[in-house]
Amino acid sequence: MRLALSISLLLTGLVLAQEQSPPAENPQPQPKAPAPFAVGGQAEHEVETRVGVLEDGQQGEFFVAGPMRTTAALPEGYPRPTAAGLIEIKHYPSVRRAEIEVEASPRWGMNMAFGPLFRHIKNRDIAMTAPVEADVPALSKERREAAEGQGPGNRTAMMTVSFLYRTMEQGQTGPAEERVRVVDLEPVTVVSMGVRGVVDNNRLEREIIKLDEWLEAQGPTNPGPDGKPAPGRWHTDGPPRVMGYSGPDVPRRNQWWEVQIPIRWQEGTEEG
């Protein structure tokens, strides 16, 4: 519950900052990532693309899936959110983000990161986006196995919480105030599952385990980077990520989340 509240508060702050944000000068369009493709699970609702007035009062594209909806613009080139219950492979382009590292369980880490990130965007009049991203090593398969039954709420690790800039031309990279830094993230491919409702450490772990199980269940032939069957397997290539899309006006039971694991493709049948 605290995790959901923290992301909702952060999105509220991003909306307030957007109201004062000037557009970037001569922005260069970010290449659109390849479309996501389904590899498992079952969607509760289809994701629909709509155009209307966002929370910041600006006209823009947003997404709806049953009772869930996004409330802010996505960064340029970002793929649409994944429907709740569906497992997809998604390719993300480079993105500029303001991030801060904290040592905590996932739930408390989001709380700790809120203040510095909010002040960063407020002071710089940075345009808001969704999702808010969190890299959460404490929820990885390796950390679970090493924990010997210790619950996710009691496992602490360094985690990174980030606000994504809308374009790569906004702001400047480098250290900022209060341990916040602005970095350009390289493109990444993930296996992702959409989640609806209230999340806590235990639920996040349960949903990420489903992605680990999908990775383990792969056969010798699987959907490759282009979505077509090919000899090869996907392998974990980074810590789990949590994405929060919903603002505070969306009831908690309909909050839109994703859990993700970065992956890489290896051709052939050898283990990577």
C-alpha cells in the first residue's frame, strides 16, 4: 500500500511540475521501439490507445485497459503498457532519467526516493511522464534463493528509483542535488507482465516469480527478438524492474503496474 501511495504521490508531483515546463527546443524524435508481442499469460482487458486531455491539461495520447488507465504521457518511443495478466517481450529505446539510489526493501525504497525526486523535477520544471521506474535487485531470483525464507519486506538492497524525462534533449546528464543524478539509459529488452490493483513487497515478488517461471519453461525454440520462433532462449540480463503508471485519481484497486526482468537473446540451445 505504501508503495502504491508513493508512486501516486510522485506522479502528482510530476503533474504539478509539467504545468510550468517549457517545451524542449528543436527536439529530435526518438525512434519508436518495435511493438511488444505476447509470450504467455492472458490479458484481463485489451489495451486501447486514446487521445485526450491528460492530467497536466495538455492534449496527448493515453492508454486504457478496462478500468485501468494511464494519466500522463510516456517518454518518446516508449511502448504502451502491458495489459494486466499478459506476459510480453518489449523493447525499450534509450531514455534520459533522473534517478536516486536507496538501500531499503522495495516498499520503503519508493518512500525514501520520493522527496529528492520530487524536488528535482520541481526545481528544474521538468516535464512529467509515466511510468515511474524502480530497479529492485532484492526481488531477483538470486536474492530470493540466498534469503533462505526471509520475506521480501525484510530483504534490503540498493535499489534505483527513477523519473523519466520525456525526451533525450531535456536537461543535462550528471550529478544533481540530494544524490539525484541524470543519466542516459541504454536500450533494453524485457519480459514484462501487467499487474492491476494494490501492490506490496509480497505481491511484487509473486508476480516476478511468474516471469522467472516463464524463462525457466522455455524450450529449444522460442519467440526471438522479432517475435518469430527461432532456435534460442532468453536469459536474465539485469535486476527486476517495477513500473507504476497511475496517478492519485485512479482507485488503488485499478492502479496499473508492470513487473519486468531485463533479458537478452542467445541463439542456439546452449545455456547462457
